[in-house]
Amino acid sequence: MPTSNLLELHIEAKRYATQTILDRLSLNVARGEIVSLVGPSGCGKSTLLRIAAGLDLHYEGEVRINGSRQYGPTPHIGIIFQEPRLLPWLSVADNIGFEAGPGGGRDPRVAPLLAEVGLATSGNAWPKQLSGGMAQRVALARGLFSRPELLLLDEPFSAVDAMTRMRLQALLLSVTRTHNTAALMVTHDLDEALYLSDRVLLMTSSPAGIDRAYHVTSPRPRDRRDPILGELRAQLLEHLDAPAID
């Protein structure tokens, strides 16, 4: 059935043993849209991302990509974790082209991705030679290797310093725009969520659902000092459970 949404996710319940983690939760992501998930620590944001990725199938509900039911991982979705998770015995290029099998670094898609993330001369380097920011750039390139329509990001920039984080945020905006790739991101940083996203979804806890959605209408490139972003941040803080914030 044709749909205007790239991702359609409906979860009736997700349980661990007798504890319900997610309850009657629905969300959609349109093509090219960036959506951030924020909420109290431990409310199920990363669990939701694993379900969307097809890595967790033990739930009641369904996930659809381009209107088709998803039953596991798919090349339509790229995943970027909090840590780069590069394989130390492979070169940077081979890490990016890992999905292509042995020697994947020679795949013609790798060199353009290296250039796009600012690492054109680093293909032969080893992961141990990279800074944290460089390693996360490699992880982003690897996530784009299969030319996915949707990127799932689980706090992808939380382990780097503030300046590197800002550069990586700009890079994410650039590559999603260039590739017309949608993104669903988990973050604890409200400023990051508001700077990057078209929508910010606030999750509740015990069990988790979507409490409310905030639409960010400021055009890009955004000024981080934009009073509209400040107003939305104040609204988010007002509705967050302050003691549960990291």
C-alpha cells in the first residue's frame, strides 16, 4: 500500500520478563525527515531504536519500511551506535565497506564516502590511529555504505568533545541532505535535538510512550542562539522528569 512515510512503527507492547517497557507507542518518519527521541534515562529509547532496526523482534506490533512489513535488518536502514564499533583488524576503508565482504574497502562506493566525511586520505589507516571524532566519521560513512533511506543513531556524538560534536552535527545535516536520507536519533542533548531535527518526540517512562511532539520550523542552517529554539528547549525541560535527566 503506498504511503507518504518511510518508517511506520506501531508497538502494542514490549516487555522484559514481567516488566512492560514500551506501551501503545506509534511513530512515523517521513522521507528526508530528521526526528529525535528524548526522554528520561532508561525509558526505552534505545530499545525502540533496536526494534526499528529489526534487531529486536520480541514485541507486539509491527514495523513497516516503505509500506512493507519488516522482519529483520534491511539495507534500507543504516545504524550508527554511541561508540564507533570499528573492527581493529580492518583498515578504515575496509571498515566502511565491510558489508561488501573481504576487500570491501576497494568497493567504488568507499572513496566518495571517505571524501564526504573529510577522510579522503585516511582509507589505509587503522582504527587505533584515529581520534574519537575521526572514528565516528568512519562509523557515519559505514552507515551510509548501503545507501540506506533511513539512518538510526543512538547518541552518536555523546563520546566526543563539544567542538567535535558540533562539527559532526553539521556533517550529519550535510550527508542526510546530500543523500536525501531520513534519520531517527536518540539523544540526551536537547540543544542537539532542536538544532538537528524537524521534530523532537518526548518519551514518557514506566512504561514508555510518546508524550508529545515538538515541531522545529526554523529554517536551516539554524542559529544555535535562535530564540525559537530556546523557547522549545524551555518547553521540553518543563515536561521532562528533571531527576531522571542524565
